Amino acid sequence: MFEQFKNWFESRHDYAKDWKERTGGKVIGYFCTYVPEEILYAADVLPVRCLGGHEPQDVTEPHIFGMFCPFCRDVLAQGLKDKFDYLDGITISQSCLHLRQAYTSWDMHKPVEFSYYLPMPHHVQSLASRPFLRSELVKFKEAVEKWTGKTLTDADLDRGIEIVNTNRRLLKQIFELRKADVPPLTGLEAMYLVLSSQMTDKREHNKALKELLDQLPGRKVEREIGERLMILGSENDDVPFTEMVEDVCGATFVIDDHCTGTRYFWNEVIPKEDRLQAIADRYVDRVPCPTKDWPKRLRVDHIKNLVEEYRVQGVIVVQQKFCDPHELDIPAIQQSLKDIDVPTLFLEFDVTAPLGPFRIRVEAFLEMMRQDDLF
Amino acid sequence: MITVGVDSGNKNTKAVVLKDGKVIGKSLILTGFDANESATKAYELALKDAGVTAADVAAVASTGVGRVEVKFAKDNVTEVGSAARGAKFLMPNVNTVIDLGAEEGRAIKLNPDGKIADFAVNEKCAAGAGSFVESMSRALQTTVEEMGPLSMKYSKEVPMNAQCVVFAESEVVSLIHQQTAKEDIARAVHDGISNRVSSMVRRVGMVDDLGLIGGPARNIGLVQSLKDDLAKDITVPEDPDYVSALGAAIYATEIA
């Protein structure tokens, strides 16, 4: 049932190359989920997210500081090693400086026909961010038009919005099902859904999601569910870690807060006469990344709501080593969860997670949660 | 009822035989390449020490990094779970347990009823654990046993910045070149570990009393540095290296 999504994720490069061949269209790599995919879909360009390869590498040292987060270095390595050699363009929206360095260095050493830096505002809690982002989207749209030679009409933008919104809606409907006592899908399966969505044509992805949604209500995860966990923090596409927690330790992830998870699709574009303003509003209003979640920390309440709605018993807080924005957030998030008696376990991720030591910690964490049943 | 706890550690494997709340036998051997083989050997030695046979044993539980490898154990318990049980058993007043091993360090906060409230483990680095003292003792041309008494004779505090065992060693070498007294360097090494461990303890939150277990607790110099750093008294039980194995033996009584 999930094979298709898993295959898309695992064979992302083959998929994109094949897509180019079949459609004759252009493919753009994006570094951050603040990039407005609606405009790219309107221009018939396929956006694919540049994620890391989870393999040790030795090519980024001259280009990026060793104490920048391992994810950014891993992403840059993919570019330098030509893993994404089929890209026609690359783009990033401003979120963190580490990732921007990965983009800048990629742009410098592996130039492609289109490269765009989108200054997504940080201060999304200010009203001024709305017209600011709108005017940046005007420029972005013009650049995309110039690149593709195609003028984007309101009808095109509507189509782009519809494709991406449908994807968000379907993913959210499927995630709703995880609230059940016995969810119809595991955390790993949910992870494949979102990750594959970031690297396939959403029209095909939507079709597959619809089919899945028809079958899911009758399905139940066959093993014991164990503890209902939430995972949150930095970018996370660490399949072996998720697999270990669920298959070896016997718990189940029922929800997450990652840009490779719910943060990516949680809210939709609300239609407006001014299409670009509607798109801008969506990105200003989305569940924020910690680079944008200040002066108020709005994400804390959002996380607490998810904990309640999905009846989460414990939270695993992960961060990519040296990820400053998340480092700034994590003490506050852990404290606020502690205040409502939800235990947390903090783990620091690298390009590859040390499964042995992590397993000991996760098991001790679960044991701590289970001790009330033991005695 | 007789139960046995086996603690398969990074460096040593320990076994404790428990009979009706009393330790009647124990053993400690180096963990070899085959954790199960070492565990079997430690188990047999501990039984011999206690003067009982395997037939007398109601249940065996394992703990430690190699706990899953111990095939003859009925069940296993995590290092945090066994340390908490063993420490509470020996030191009922202790609510914060510091457990130091060869390559890992842990701080565990307990509720008054002995249940685990929170814990922290050192990250991928041995600078807060026993191996650190061992490798520094080599650089100082002394033995790990001598490091404690040596550092108790220190006269000057020397700051050591390095948090990594490898870099710390080069820092020690440069201190030697600067003719720093051996006693002061030994103290600096213990202060270095103590800093790492203390931050972990502060992370989980300190609740009186404090107890220290694990092999490095035999090092009086390290204990002193920790006491000075945390400005607290710290209880060290007799035979601190067997506490986790004892905790596993207690766990075995729960599953027997």
C-alpha cells in the first residue's frame, strides 16, 4: 500500500529524470519549504526538494564551515557530487544561514540555467510581512516567467494553487486517521508520504494519496502500537532511526512537527482575488520554522494542541547538530511540555544517527514512561 | 529467592548474586569481543563466589550496553533502570544518581518512590567518562589507580579547555612541557570530567541527596572534583562498580 511512496522517495533521482523525459518539462531543486511551489506548478515546472544522502562525504570542507549543521553540508555534498545533475534550476527562500550557504556554494560551483534567492521575511508576526512577501513573489513570478518563456495568468496560478492545496488536504486527511487508538499507518509510512510528496509531481502524488485514502479506513497497524510518540525538531528524513524506534523499541509515532512532516502541509492557500497575496498569506501564516517564530513562540501552543489531539504520551525532540534556530527553541519547547507532564527525550542528529546509543536512550525513555505499569 | 544481575559494560562485565535482599556473590571481568561469552563467564564466577549453582537461581536479568547479547537472561533492563534500582537499594536517601562508566556517563533524577523522573546521557564523547582518566594517566606515566591520590595533593588549579579526549591529551602534553606539577594536571583532568558530568546533572535538575556509582566512583580525586563543582556532598556506596549489576538482580526479582 505504501510501496509506491517508498519507491518514489528512494528513487527520487530516477523519478525526476524520467519525469523530464516524459513531459519535456523543467525541474527545479528547492532548499527550503518556504519556496512557493504554487507558482512553480503554475509554470509547469517540477519542484523537487534537495535533501541529503545520509552518507559520510569529504567534498564540502572547502565550502562550508565544519560547525554548520550536518544537513546543510549533506545537501551541498549532493550538489557537488552531481547527484542532482538533472536540475534546470535551483531556488531557496530565506530561512537559516547554514542552508543559504549550501545554496550559495552549490550555485557557485554547479551553475544551472536558473537560480533564485527569495528573501522570505523573518518577521512573519508583523503585518508588514504580507505586502513585503507579496512584492517579492511578484519578482519571483516574473523571474520564473522569463526563465520558462511563459506568462502566468490567474488561471495558471489557480491551477498551481489547486494542485498544491489538494496535496495538503489529502495529507492532512490521512494524518487525521492517526488519531485512532490503532492508527492505520505507522510513523515511518507517514514519513514516506510527506517525503515523497516533496519530490514527485503532485498531480501523480495526489492520485496515489486518493487511492490510499480509500483503502486506509479498513487498515490497522498489525503490531502492538505501544507508546504514542510525537517527534519534532529540525529537518528529519532519517528512515533508519524511525524504523528503529517503531520496529525495535515497539513505540509508534502518531504525529510530528518537522518541515519534512506536518509543517510542510498543515495549512492551505485560502483563495483571494489577488492570487499572489493569497499565496503570500499562506506562507506568512503557516506553522513557522524556528527562524521565524519570534518574538512570540507560536509553535509551542501548536505543538501542545497536537499532543492533545493525537493523545501523545511522550515526545522525542531531535535537532541536527549545530542547528542554531532549533537550539534556541528546544529549551522552551521541552519546558512547556514538562509543564503539562509530557516527558521528552532530546537527541542530536548527524548525517547518520548512531543507532546503538540512540536505541539505549529511546528504550530507557520508554522504560521510564512504562514504569507505572511495571510496579 | 536467589536472582542474578549481569551488567555487560563497554569495558567490564559484572555479575551480582542476590539472595533475599543480600548480595552473596559477585564477579568482574573484562568484556571480550563476545559479550555473551564474557557474561557467561562472569555469571559462573559469581555463582562460584556465592557457593550456589545455576539450579538455585530463580531468574537472571541483564543490563548494560551488551544486555541484548546476554542470551541466558530471562529479560533485560536499560542501564538507567538498573542504576536507579541499585542506587536506591543501597542509598535510600539518594534522589539524584550519577552513573559513570568507561565510555558513558548518566545523570538520573528519581522520585521519592524510586521511579525515574528524568535522565540525561553524555553525547557521543568519552570526555565525561572513565576512559578519559585512563588515557590521561598514560600521558602522565602513572596508573589509573594512582590518579585519585595524586590529584588530592594538588596545589594549583589549572584550567583545561579541551572537551575531547584526543585534544585533551595534547593539552596535557603541553602542560607537561610547561613543567606543570603532575598533581595539578591530575586535578585538572578530574575537574575537566567533573565539568562535563556536572552540566548533565544540572540538566536533569539536582535533588538531594546525590549518589555516585560506576567504576570511576572509586577515584577519590574525581569524587572530590565533583563535590567541589556541585558544592554538595556525594554518597559513594561500597563497590560502586557493581551497583548496576545489583540493580539488574533486583529487577530479576520482579520478573522471577
